[in-house]
Amino acid sequence: MILKQDLYCPPLFLAPMEGVGDKPFRSAMARVGGFDWACTEFIRVPLTPHIASLSKQYCSTDTAPIPQAAQIMGSNPEHLAQMALALQKRGAPRIDLNCGCPSNTVTGKGAGSSLLKTPELLYNILKQMVSAVAIPVTAKLRAGFADTSLFRENLLAAQEAKIAFLTLHPRTKVDGYGPPARWELIAEAKQLLKIPVIGNGDINTADDAVRMKKLTGCDGIMVGRGAVANPWIFHQIRAKFNESLYQADSGAFELYLRHYLSVLDPQLETRSRISKLKQMASYLFRANDRLTNVRSQVLSRTYESEDEFLSFILGFYL
């Protein structure tokens, strides 16, 4: 069953995120656990792709034992269908189509949230992907491109293509990440569609997740940057739905960062590895009131090794 659920908590998803949601982050998050599905960053399928080479970017064991979907992005239906099939052969348990990336370098090539300009193309892409594979195909959509005038048409096009479920980030491409997510659009999608709807956007605490479920009736909850800032958020959400509390172990922060470090490309030089650690710590410190005042000090300081960096920040965190 693709959407399993415990007695009270809906299925929980770690969002695909360009830049921060790379393999080391997904692996470290899987080590923490608490969620039901992971997903890769988007794999770009250009107009002249070499499918076999592109598909090698996917590894099914990155987040084991948590299943990891493969997200793809492009605008050519035939190429995306071929890519879906290649990824299925590499062990992907689910293929997700990116219909939401707001980056101008992506939308300028007709991909990402640009697909929301033309529901007919969105349908054709998803239909060909569904026909090409035996595994579930899903889609992650925004509410629209410049506005929500085609909101219902895009939702119905995705459903008509026979996808297993869709995830809705209720902002438009033009919105970016600025204004508050319009959760009422998730509720509207839930009322309109027969397929499951996963809610995404502005989930930063366990209380947010419970409130989204209550207000929208969504079938699952996807967390993105809220999980980068707080890797234990899924355990906290699950506990909240079950009317209990979750408290991470005292050494959880260090274990999380050390696992992240262990999965980084060993070819990276020390300075680059420390820069990646600083990126992660930047989010983690931002979510902790005790650490806000020392964040700039920690991130601007020069370190000779990864261990020196970890020792320094742990002195503040513990």
C-alpha cells in the first residue's frame, strides 16, 4: 500500500528540495527516521537527453529502509516516459513529476511550474509516464504559474492521467516562497479530487502539521525546509497526532551531523566539507532560539578541520 497510515498519524513525506535536499541530507534524515517516504532532488531531463546516463543519478538505497521516490523534471512527454522506465529498472518504487520548481532557469525551458500554464501538456506527460511503468507515478504541483486561474484544470488533468496521488504546494510560481501558503487551496483540491492529496507548505512545527490536517483534510503531509531546520520534526509530528511528546536524545544532534559528514563525497576538500556542514548548521541554528545570537559567529569563523567545527558548535548546542 503506497499510503500507509498508523492509527492516528497520516503518511509523512520528506520533500524533494533542490540544493539542500541532496543525498547526504536524505541519508542523515533517514538515519533519524520518523517519515514514510523520501524523494530525490529533481533529475533534469533535457530536450536531448542520454537517458541511461541520467538514470544513474538514482540509487534506491540512499534512504534505506525508508523508500525513496525519484523525481524527474522536463517538458518532453516521450523523454520523461523513457526516463520513468529507466528509473523503474534501477529500483525506484515511485516516480514523481516536478510541476512546481519556480526557478527562472527551469521555467524558461518549459519545465517545473511552467507545465501549469498548459493542462493539456501536463496531462500528456503524466499519461505517458503512467503508461510506461508498472510502479506508481505521482506529481508535485504548485497552485499555478502567475495566478490560480488554471488551478482546477491542472488538478483534474493530473487525476485524469491516472496518477496515484498528487502533492500540492499552495503557492504560485510568482509567489516563490514569500507569502503564507494558502492551505485553503489544499482543502479545495481535496474536495475536488478522488485521488489522495498530500499537503505541503509552511510546516515548521508539529502543531502546524496537525492544523493542516484539520483544516484541509489532506491525506498526507510533506515537510521540506522545516525538516532541514529540525530533523526530528517527523517524530514530533507523529507523537503529536498520537497525543504524546517526542524528545531527541542528548547526542542526536552530533550523530546527525556526523552521519551527514560521513556520506559527503570523500573527494571534497576539507574547506568544501566544512562549507556543507555550515550550510546544515545554519538551518539548525536558525530553528533554535538559544543559538540565534551565536549563529553569525559560528558561521563566519575559520576552521582547520571538520572535527574542529563540530567541537565548536557542539559547545553551544549541548
